[in-house]
Amino acid sequence: MARAAASPGTIAPLVLVCGDDDFTVKQRAQALFNQWSAELGGMDHEIVDASALNTAEALKCLSRLREALNTLPFFGGAKAVWFKDCSFLGEDRTSSSAAVTAALTEFAEELKAFRWDGVRLLISGGKPDKRRSFFKTVEKLGSVEPFTALSSDDKDWASRAEGEALRLIKAARKDIADDALGELVTRVGPNLRALASEVEKLTLYLGDRPEITLADVQTLTTRQKLAQAFALGEALGDRDLGKLMRVLDQELWEIRTGADKRKSEIGLLYGLISKIRALLMLKELRQQGILKPARDYNSFKSQLERVPADSLPGDKRFNPLAGHPFVLFQAMRQTDNYELPELIHAMEVLLDANVKLVSSDLDEAMVLQQALVEIVGLRPRKVAVGR
């Protein structure tokens, strides 16, 4: 029986949506399957669960996929098949078994000879092993859409996170203030799943209000692990003594209880020194007119890219542009909270604290607390501008 031709389209009839960004992979695959189902019409589209715990289950999944591909729609027409959440395309034990490798190689050969008239196949799964013949066959016959998870090591993670947040907020027919968007990305970090959850929470909280404000984000959004790692430096930059003492107490508790063995009092101090150094350098660049405050991350990042490399120190420890652009964006708005002499004095206070921590028997918590109180002072915190 001849298969009816599928509706014409720009997307290949064979698509692999994959990567270690599980959240985006699932979203994209679902959207593509829904699109295909609507384009092709009919009720015979199939979803084949491809999650397997062992070799036997993987072989059963492939058998069910073959059956789905070769079963024509009851009333004729076209058909979409989704091989969902395939767990044996990577380098794990099941994927690397001889039986699964042979079965995928055999299936790849079948795909080369398969007639795609009226049939579309969508495969979704984790990060694939690109060396395998199956991946190379799919890449040659159809299209591959890879999605890599955001990482704090990626210099564009904040830009991607901002873009995704804006997309989700616009889809909910809401807006968000610039300072609120920056705070949202700062609190959530490079985690798209958590970002989607926080955006949903915020849009539901708004009710009939059209715009998410900074106060909304500060009230509702949970600080993720990455954001917590920078919380002490952020509180120092914000010149918020109450917040600074609370975060310091939490950090010291984690050190003393062994909750995070990577942390130490001297490590906290070095983080504070790094923060003040960044504020000091950015303050100077701002006064010279080399950098200006920006309301959004992308415009600030474009400024950084225009700064001549030879105008700054070659040593990364003293070059503010060697840091992550988003961290610098956050620090730039905080330069309004300190005068230049105050930042110079802050460096002197922290260096003195460094000497006390390494060469005296003084209580580490007391040394850090006294240093921070001297730096921040008891004056009312200024509201940063230029975000």
C-alpha cells in the first residue's frame, strides 16, 4: 500500500532533538510533535516511550518503533511518530552494550532505505554519542537539533537566560521591568527549568497587573545554589549591612558544620577582596567614561566588547574585564553605592583582615564581621541606578 504524501514543509521528516539541557529538549520535542500533528491531521500519530533501564528494554523500544513506523494510518493519510526520551543514544552502560549498538546500527541501515512518504519520525533524548553510526545516519538523512545546558562557565548564559525569561513572560502576556529581569536572572542562575518555574510563579502572582516589578522578584523568587554562592559579594556591593550579616552568618554556619567542605573563612575573605577590586576598577572605568551604566545586560556587554584590550592590565587578577560579563554588569550598578575613596579604604580593611586571619588567634567570624561593618558603615543604603 502506497503511503500518502506528507504536507510539504521546511522541516525534514526525520528530526533528532537532543542534548544535556533536558528541559529545553522536552519543550522543543513536544512543540515539534504538536506542530506535525496539526499539519498532518488525523488521529493516528504515535508516541513510543524510549526510556530504557537495560539492554532488553532498549531492544523492546526499538521493536515498538519499527512497528509504529510500518503501521499505516487506519483511514489513510500521513502519520507522525515520536520516539520519546530515548535513553540509549549516549555513552552509558546500556547505550554501549554490544546488543544495543548492533541494533541501532541495523536500524540506521533501515532508515536509509525507508520511504518517508506520509511519515515523520521525531526522536528526542539526552546527549548522544556523535561517533556512532546511528547519529551520523540521522544527521545525514534528517536534521539534528542539539540543546546544551546553560553553565556558569558560558559567557553568554545570562543573555540566553534573559531571552528565555522574556519569551516566557511575553507568552503569558506580561511585561517585566529591567531591574526585575536582572534580579530574576541573578537569583536563578543558569537553570532554564528553575527559570521557567519562577516565571510561572511570578505571572500567576501578578493576577491582573501587567508588569513584574523588582519587589515581586525579591518577594517570590528563590535563590538557587549558584546565586547563593555570590550572595555575600552581592550584599557587600549593595551596601546592605543587615543582609550582609545574615548571609555571612549562613556562610560561617556552613563552614563550621561542614555542610560545604569547599568553603573556608579565608576563602570568603578572598571573595570579598575580589568583589571590592571589581567595584574599584569599574568605578575608575566609569569615571574615565570608558564604561557607562546600562539598563540591560546586552547593552552593557556590547560596551565591554568595545573596550580596547591594551587599555587594561594584562594580569587577569587586576583586569575587571577578565571576569564574567554578567558579574560585571551587576557590579557596575553597585558602583553608585560607594565613593572611590571608600573603595580604596575597603581594600585596606580587607587586607588588614587577611593579615589577622593568617597570623593571629582572633576569632575568624569576629574578624570578618568587624571588617564588613567598617566597610559598609551604618549609613542608609543608597538605591543603585542605571539598571
